[in-house]
Amino acid sequence: MTKFKPDDFHGIHAILYALFDVNEQLDRAAMRRQVEICLATGVHGMAALGLATEVAKLTEAERRTIMDWTAEDTAGKVPLAFTIFGSSVAEQVAQVRHAESVGADWVILQPPPAGSYGAPEYIKFFGRVAEATDLPVAIQNAPAFFGRGLSSDEIRELVTLHPNIRLIKGEGPVTDIAGLIERTEGRIPVFNGRGGLELIDNFRIGCRGMILAPDCADYAVRAYHAFRAGDEVTAEAEYARILPAAVFVMQGIESLVCYGKRLFGARAGIPVHDRAPAMRPGEPGLAMVERFAIGLGRLPGLTATAFQ
């Protein structure tokens, strides 16, 4: 039995970066510090193993390890979700089972990375995985990133067939997300991502919240609270502070992992190391990271010493 229910899910949820040491191994201390910083920013939920977590570079054992660590470090303070990655129904169900065992509150299903198929095949695939768990299930619909996805009508069919598919994780422009919310008649909560682009307009069209990497989570949280309080001027001002950085890092997933992670590291005082294969930073990009980090300041929960 999960502590949180889908109706509780709202606001800004942090999707963790995979932080590696100099030997390209997962860095336990850095991952713990990342969660601590996210909680200090006031995020309303925690998530891991999505695209920002470089899930495709992780072994199955490493994915389970990140589940273990994130559940331990989050300690039930906010709703916890894990993205489920796998090429077959059996592989995804096995990952769901581990998520259940560590106390996840919901899971987010990605389309299998093997092949490209029509919507009926994905609807059946997602349905079989969803039927294997009592956890609330979300579908990550990101055709721009995956090269495959479902239309708003196909998502409507999917959630009608499988009642425990309770949420949608979108990765698209506001105009597309608005169409999804309209076609599903507002019956299913929708979260968006895209690095926080169009942040305030996502709230205006009825997004329940955003799932974002943590490099600018503090500003996103303040913007969300201001919007909820009816202060759209402050909400827009907080968003304006992070917009240039969001545009810079969201040139693609590789750019997010390269520069977004480094922006987080610069603001958190955490060294960043890549796991190959990786997009390598250039001097102009590093200069931009430094400028944005100075302008945005330290992330909450850090001492001046930690930031140096």
C-alpha cells in the first residue's frame, strides 16, 4: 500500500541525474546529496530512471541500485516514481516488481526501445505491464525523444481499457499537451517535462505539474507556488530567471545530460563526470554553464564552502 495517491501528485517533481565518479561508476555520495538538495528546494515529488538519468546506459542491476538508493534517501517525504525501462513485457514487469519492493508510489512506463510499431502494439504492451501491478501507472509519451508515441485519442483508449493507468507524463509543447488534456476530458492528470519550457503556460492549460531535472528546480518550485497563489506576475518572473538556461540545456536529451547536469553540478558543488558514450562539453558551453550558475546562485541546502 503506497503512502501517496494519484490525487496527491502535483507540482514540481525532480527527475534525478545519474551521477558518476571519475571511473564512470555510480557515485553513491553524489546521488544522496542530489536527493537532499532536491528535497531542500521543496519539490513535491521525486523520480528517477528517466531520460535525464541516462537509463539506457545503466545495467539492470544499476537501475535497481538507483531505486534502492532513491527510496532510502527520499524516505517517504514526497511521492516517489520510477521510470520503467525494458525491451520486453517481462523485463519491464521485473523492474516494476523491484519498484514495488522499495516502496515506490507510482511507475512511469516508457515504450520499449526495441523496434518501432503501430499504436495497437504499444497499447497492448503498456496494458500487459500495467495489469501486472496495483501501483498507479503513468505512460511517458515523448515521440520527439523516442521516435514513437501515441496520439491523444490512442491515449484516451489506453486509459479507458486499463483503469490503473492513472497519469500521463508528456514531453511536448503546450499546444500538444492542451489537446491531450482536452481529448481525455481532464479525467487523467497530465505532467509535462521538456526542461520546464513554457512553464507557466503548462499550469494555465491544466497540467497537474512538471517533472524536471534539478538544475533549476528551486525557481520552478517558487514559480509553481506563486501561480497557485494567484500571483502570476511573480510566477512569470521566477520563470524568466531560468528561461535562458532552460533553452540552452534543452537542445536535446544529450545536451540536457551534458550541460544541464553540469549546471546542476556547478550550483550544487558536485563534480560531474560522464559515462561514455557521451556528448562532451565545449568551451563556449562551459562558459555558459558558469555564467548561468553564477546568475542563479547556490541551490538550497548548501553552505558557501560546498559551493566553492
